[in-house]
Amino acid sequence: MREMVKINPNHRIGRILNGSIFLSVMVLVQPSISIAGLGIKVIAMGVLVIVNIFGLLYLRFRTWNKIVPYLLRMTLLVLFLSISASIALFHGYRSDSIAEQYEIILNGLIVYTAIKFSTQLQIAQKKDIFFAVVLGTIVFYVVKVGLIALLISGRIDKLELVTQLQSWLGTDLNWVMPSDGVYRIQLPNEIVSIFALGLVLFSSREIFKKKWQYISALIIILVGVISTMSRTFILLAALLIVFKVLKSMSHKRNRIKTICISFIMGLLFVPFGGNLLGPWFSRMVSKGDDGISEGIVIRSQQYHALLYEIKNHPFFGQGIGSYSRQLIRLEIHPWMYETQFTAFIMQIGLFGVIILSLLILHKEVRAILNGHYRIAWLFLGLGWLVASDTNPYLFSSLAGIILWLIKQNITTQPSKPHNIKTQP
């Protein structure tokens, strides 16, 4: 059998390419910071693409056959998005809205494809990408928790911090809400923290060499998740820990130890954690005169408006970049809603959902139907969709990384049946 051609990871070229992929992924899990008017994520995406092109040239296209199927699938996906955008133009929606959403979705596909190619060409290994996601999340949370500590100590003024963050991010910041003594700094990139937690809990042997590294990463990410003050994130993190506990208890040698540790953590959390998180949650919910959460009212209005549009065009949707003319959430980004998953169904229709599932998740759907899946990562994938129906997490360059992580971890290899030899 012909030996597979690959780039030697110990060679200088291999180390440079691998390091470039690693740093690019670390940058992509950070907020969208602009330097001299140029976004760092745009630079990272460019590096990913250039590294893959160089890898193909270095290997003299001898592994071209390994990536042709993915190229064909991505070409069909881009064609579908282009047809959907044309439908939106036909219905008379704003061209700037169509172009903006098309570009953002395309960015996510570029990142996903570049990471997929880099692992297929063996420029980078899966465990390197996993570690880059975890390390990038840790770096972000160390900085963020440090800023919160400076806020609490009074060394940084609230208005000064908001102004500085808006300057760094190059846009108006609607995610900083320090009020009533609760210092909440939440940015859109923090959706990746739940997936980083999943990697730490369920792929620690691939990522960490020593136990103290695993414990340190777990503590930092958990503190970071709590600092988001997001009910969705905290609930997802808590359920992931439950899955981890149940998995550990399935092994007899770990059962007693897991039960004891869980019992002790429960005793510590109930009196202290409950008293700590309780006031935070009560302050997070802004209630109107009728006692109903303002956020629930806003999302309910969006659901009703979008469901009305879905009923009018249930099969083919109204196209990428379309929106409800009855309710535009942001005039500058009319296609964007907090209920982003529902809005996307409105845009592509039921046939569009089926086509995307076949193009992107055909192998995963087949494996899940056959029972070859990891329950925690299936839960994470569904959790991403649910979270994207409360805040706009579904589309970005970061979404490409999240999609790749889900596809890499959600399925398991089916066990091969043993060959039983019989006497003639």
C-alpha cells in the first residue's frame, strides 16, 4: 500500500505551519478586536487560508484527493447560499442586509473548511486545535476576570472601561452592563467557553499532560462561565458537569471517589454558591411594570413576528439577509435578531434546513440514528442552537470553529464485530 504523504511535524516547515494554525485558532476565539482599522480575526482567517494553500503546494498536491469531497460539498453550500440571497433580493429586502449576513456566514465556512483541511493534510492534529481553543479561552478569561477585579476594587471607572472596550472592539458595546453592584462583562465570543469546558471535561487526556494543568484549566473556565452572568451558559456548564459525573460513575473503580467528591462539592455549593448566585440572578432579570422580564417580552415579540413570516413562506424561506418588516431589531443590522435560529429558519425555509443538514451533517446524522454518538456533545450541539435562539451566536468566524468541534466530537467509532471461527 502506498504510504500517505504528509508534512513532518518535527521539521522546521511543519513546526511553522502547525504554530501558525495554533495561533490563528487562539486569535479566533477572542473578541473581534481591531488594530489600525483591521480586525485581528480577518488576519487570522487569512493565515489559515495561506497555510493550507502552502501545505498543498509543499506536498505538490499529492493529497489533493483527500480534500476534493470537502471542496465539492462547500461549493454546493456556497451555491445554496447564493441562491438564497437571490431569493431575498427578489423579495425586495435591503441589499446591505443580504450582503452582510452572506459575508458573515461565509466567514464561518472559510474557518471551518480551513481547519478541516489542515487536519486532513496533517498540518495540524486534532489535539492541537483542541488545546488552542482551550488555551485561547483561558487567556481571555484571565484578562476578563482581571478587569472585573479592577472594577470591584475601584481602580478602573465603569465609563472608562466601556469606552476603552468600545475603542478596542471598534464598535458600540452593548454587552457591558455593570449595575447594582453586579459587574457583568459578556461578549459574543464567550459561547466558545462552553465548548472549551466540554473539551476539558471529556478530552483532557488528549490536551493535558499533567493533572494540575487539567485542574487549573477547569477552575479558570468555570470561573469565567460564572462571570458571564448568563443563565444559559451556567445551566449548560452545570449539565456538562452532571454528564461528566455520570460518565465517571459508570466505571467501577471511579464510582466511590466520584460520589464522595460530588457530595462534598454539593455541600459546599448549596450554602455558599446558592447565596452567591441567587442575588446575581435576581438582578440580571430586568422586570417591567407587570413583573415580566423585559428580555422575555422582547424575544416573544420577535418569535411572533418571525413565525408569521415562516407561515407565509414555510418551504423556501425569504432568503439570506431577509427580516420581518413588522419588527426590525436593529436598523443597522436588520437581519439580526436575538432569536437567531428561528430567524434563520425563516430565511432558508424547511427545505433549506434539510439541504444544510445533508451537506454539513450527513455523516453525523447517520451515526446518531445508529446510536454511535456522545451524549454530552450531542447535548452541546443542541445547546448551541438553543443559546442561538436567545442571543445571536449562530453566525461568525467563531461559529466555524464550534461547528468543527461538534463534528469532531459528537460521534463515536462503531465497534467492529468479532469474527467467530467455526470448525468446518
